[in-house]
Amino acid sequence: MFGFGQDIGIDLGTATVIGYVKGKGIVLREPSVVAINNVTGDVLAIGTDARKMLGRTPGNIVATRPLKDGVISDYTVTEKMLKHFINKLCGRFIFAPRMMICIPSQVTEVEKKAVIDAAIQAGARKVYLIEEPIAAAIGAGIDISKPCGNMIVDIGGGTTDIAVISLGGSVVSTSLKVAGDKFDEYIVKYIKRKHNIIIGERTAEELKVNIGCVYPKIQDVEMDIRGRDLSSGLPKTVTIKSSEMMEALQEPAGMIIEAVHSVLERTPPELASDINEKGIYMTGGGCLIDGLDKLLHEQTGINVMIADDAISCVAIGTGKALDNLDSLDAKNK
């Protein structure tokens, strides 16, 4: 049992939900997947257990991701998922917790309201929203309160958020729906086109994590995968090289770099010179694809740093922002 309600931070990701409890740090990291019985509407599994069911369910059970491209695509399921994770984070609480939730930088008012409503229905007492790039910058250990420019490229599962931050806010930002999931999609398409084999999302993700790259490697590495041969309809094993992965991921990586260019073009000159001096910070699981930092450095001529614990940066930043909740409450009174 806890005394007065807890403060929790949630990085509500398209691929993963990371939960942060004030005073404890990150205590939850689970896939944002929910398995539902189509006939009864009952939730059968949430998180890790549901992810195991992706692509492996009978007709009456569907394993889905209720968040698409960083925003809620299925309200009811998101609410159930949030309720499950809040219970896991807080145990048996007397008072409902205050919650800081992370959202992509370019979401609409309607999408913001959907997140707040789902969290309140799921048991939050009060909900605060924080933009992903700002949370990522705080989590990466950048002092965003100073009047100087910092550039963050946060590549998550559903969205890539790019922002130039100064004095605690975004000066120029953009959000594009090209990130980790899109990389997986391009891998699936490439394997189908080149090898005439159909593979699932999970196999594509394994390829991306193990041998995926967007910059030439010194030595080609390879990995065996199994899929369904389109001509025979039977299972088949093929060997994929990292050079093929580079070919498959060239287009989505190019879109991210183009977006970084467009943000830099719109950045005020004073802040642009700060970025030139300090470099670009990359956060989020998607930035860990081999060679993405090198490619961005080559294309922009600016130093690129991958933040420590890039995957958790947004959640850590959301958690650190919990320290300011009392001052936020005082302002709003």
C-alpha cells in the first residue's frame, strides 16, 4: 500500500511501453501488444505474453498493437492495456496516480485528448503530456533550459521525432511515420521481391537487429531465415547478407535523413551554429541500426552522438519531468 498517490511516467510507444515510477526508476518494459478474443471481446494477454502470439493465433484470437504511428488507433484496447500496466506499476494503490505520458511532437488536439481520456479511464488521477523529443533530450542528459540549440533525432517504433530545442521548448520540429516498424516492413517487401519468400514481422525484426545496416560494413555478415516460398507454398530457409539489408533499408533511412535536412534548413542561424558545434543527438531503439549515425554525419557534415541507453531515453526523460509536476500544478491553479 502507498500513502498519497504515486507519480508515474509512461513512454507509450508503438512497439514498447516503458514505465517509470518516481523514486524507483524504470520498472516496466513490455511490448505494446494485446491479444483479444474476437468473439467475446475478452482480453487474453497483454505485453510479452501477447507478443508471443503475433502471427500465431487461431481465427478467433487477434494479437494487435493498439497504437499505430505513435498515436491511439484502438481506443478501447489502449485503455485496457494502460489499466494493466498501471496496475503493474503501482501495485494496489489507494489513491490514483498522477501520470506523465509521452506523445509524438506533431499530434493533433484530438489525438492528445484520446491519450488523456484513455489514461484517466484506466485509473490516472491527473494526466500530463510531454513531447517525445523534449523527453528524449532530458533523458539523454541535455540541459534544455539554457538558451542554446540542441538537436534531437528520436527514432522509435512508429514515429521519428526530430526537434531543435532551446529554453525548454521545441523551436523547430517535425514528426514522420518512418521508424522501426517501417524498417521491418521494407525488409519484408525486399525479401519477398528478391527471394520470393514471405516472412513475418518478427523474423524481419530479428534480421534488422542482428545484421541490419545502412552504411557499408567492413565485412559482410549473414543470417539464415525461414519463410514460406511463394512458388511452392512450402517452408524454405535462405541466407541473407548484411549488404542486402543495406539495400532494403536505404529508402526509409533516406527519408529520415531528408527530414533532418528540412529541420536544419528551418532552424534559426544562431541555433544552427550551436548544433554545428555540439552535434546531433540520436535516441530511440531505431537509431541503433548499424551505421545510421555514420550516414547522418556523412550527409550533414555534423557530428552525431548516440545517447547512452538510447532505448530508454524517452522514458527516463518522462520520469525526470515528474519532478516538475508540483510546479505545473501550482501554475495551473
